Amino acid sequence: MILYSYNVSPYAAKVRAILRYKGLAFEERFVHPLRRGELQRISRQPAVPVLACGEQVIVDSTRIARWLDERYPARPIFPADPALRARALLYEEWADEGLSRVIQPVRWLMPRNFDRSLALFRAAYPANARARLEWVALRRFFQLDFRRKYGERFGAPPEATILNRLAEVMDLVDDALAETGWLAGPAPSVADFALYGMVHFLEGLDGWETVKARRRVVRLLRALEEPAPKWEASEEADHDAMADARRHREKKRLPLV
């Protein structure tokens, strides 16, 4: 099984975490943004992630997640309950499309974070004189492309605006995790992996302190970083989650009038 990816792609990170969770062995090949010939040859398109398993080639993180769950049903990531399954799919869609408009500006529109994110991207490939020239051009392309996708008419929004929006959304996510620690039911679902793929890249960047202050979000990120056998909840963790949910309900209860 081969995963074609970028090391900075939230959608590839989502698939990588699912593969870890299911305990599946895989080889990861980082696609160079200027040399995607092999990727296009096997998948007939240029985007990552792509998963190749024998003659099967699956494109798009959502399709890959569904294929993996059907092919390897142990540790399912799509809930059996119809209502929870629908909730998981809705949250996944939001994380893939809506949350990206909150997270990607933090990573790519704040100058200091842009430099750190680009350095991580470059680290996956050999360094030589030709590569240095290529990354000078790629740097300029990424600056323009991310500004086009996530910026405003006259450039990037102020950093304070970007970080305030992050704080607002992380508050909502933290509250959504209060009941069980997961977004859609008592166990990880595809929604949690989509959330993980987006948010975990903020660690080490300006804005991480905002995420770190939301302890339920951090608990989810830490759990999904681990191979499957290590994250399984203990009775103590279950007790903590139930107490956390009870406190959350009490906090939200309105006074009688």
C-alpha cells in the first residue's frame, strides 16, 4: 500500500492517521510539487493524497477513508448508527472545507508561520543548488496562491483577525467534544481524523497557544497521533470524559425564572 502525499497536506495527514489507527502497513511517497509525473500516471490527476493498493488507486481523502473502512472493517471510522454516521459525514465535510478557511490562513498568511511551514515542506526533499532555485520560485507561487484562496481583496487580513477567528472556532470544537471526547459518538470517526489533519499542523506555530488552551481538542490530537493500541481509553479516561460532559451540561443549564 502506497500513500502519495505532501508532508504539509492536511488531507494526507488525515489519511495517514487513519492508516495508523487501523494498524495498516504502508509506504509513503512525498510528491514533489514540480515533479508529479508518477502521481499523474497512476491516478490521472495531480492532487494528493492518492492511495495505491495493488491495482486499486483511490483519489481524495474522503473516498480513501471510505475505501479503507470497507476493505479493512476492524476499528471502523464510519459509525454504524445512521444518525451518528450522518453527523460524522457532516463534521468531516465541515473540517475539510470550512475549517480549512480558519486553519490555512494561520499557517500560510502569517509571515512567520509561512516561513516555518515552507521549511517543513522543503525538508521532505533533497537540498541542492537546483532545489534552492526551485523553492525560490515556489515560495512566491505559494504566497500568491494562498493569498488568493484565503486572503482578502487587498491582501492578507490582520494577524489579530486570523487568530481571533481561530479562537472562536476552537471554542466551538472544544464544546462539541464535551460529551464523549469525539465529534460523532463514543469512538473516533472520520470526522475526528479530518479535524486532526487540519489542526495538528499548528503545533509550533504562532496560534498554537490558542489551540493548546482547549484541552479537549489537544486530547483528541494527542490520541490520534498514536498507533491504535496506545490510544485506547482506560476506565479512568472514560470516567474523566463522563465527568467532563456532566460539568459541560451543568455550565450550559439556564437558571429557573
